[in-house]
Amino acid sequence: EAQLVESGGGSVQAGGSLRLSCSASGFTFDDGAITWFRQAPGKEREGVSCISLSDGGTHYTASVKGRYTISSDNAQNTVYLQMNSLKPEDTTVYSCAAGAHFCTFYRYSYSQWGQGTQVTVSS
């Protein structure tokens, strides 16, 4: 059974850092894309960052450019999201998704989703 598991969330003060991990089981990271999404209560799910597993190309939403870095370790079937200079508005649940053939923030392109990990940034 294909499964994605996120870890690394927590509580930090503004300006701090966290690194999220997205580990896959039941399928391998050899093609397609992995994307981190986030969804605050009452808001639409937002694509945050995407990585192409075939060529390592990356994409970021404007609000996190320069602060977040996505990377992958295909041998470990894991994608990371390094989050620096965190702001209170970054507070929400972050989920990773797989199954898209290429990088996109269109959520319906993804067939596998993790359970999410909470990130809380205090001012």
C-alpha cells in the first residue's frame, strides 16, 4: 500500500527554522513530482513547493521564496522542506503529496497524500 508520512513539524518563534520530511513507502521516488501543500483553517489548500524527481527542478510559491528550500533523497525515498525565517503566517498543517507527473500546484493532480504535520510559529 502506497503511503506518505510527514514529520518534523513543531513550534518555533518567528525567525526560527524547521525541516519537514516526507517519507514514502510502497512506491519509489523515480519519476513525477512531490509537492508540499499547506492549509490554514478556513482557507484554500495552497501549494508551497514542488520538486521534480527526475531532474531536481524546484518551484516555490511567492510567499516562501528565499526562505524555504525543497530537496529530495531519492535513495531514501524522502523529500525535505527546509523552512527558515519562519513567520506567524506560516502557521498551519503541512502535507506532502505524490502522484503528479510533473510539478504543479493543482491539488487534484495528486493521488497520494500524507496525514500532515503541524507547524506553529509564534510572534
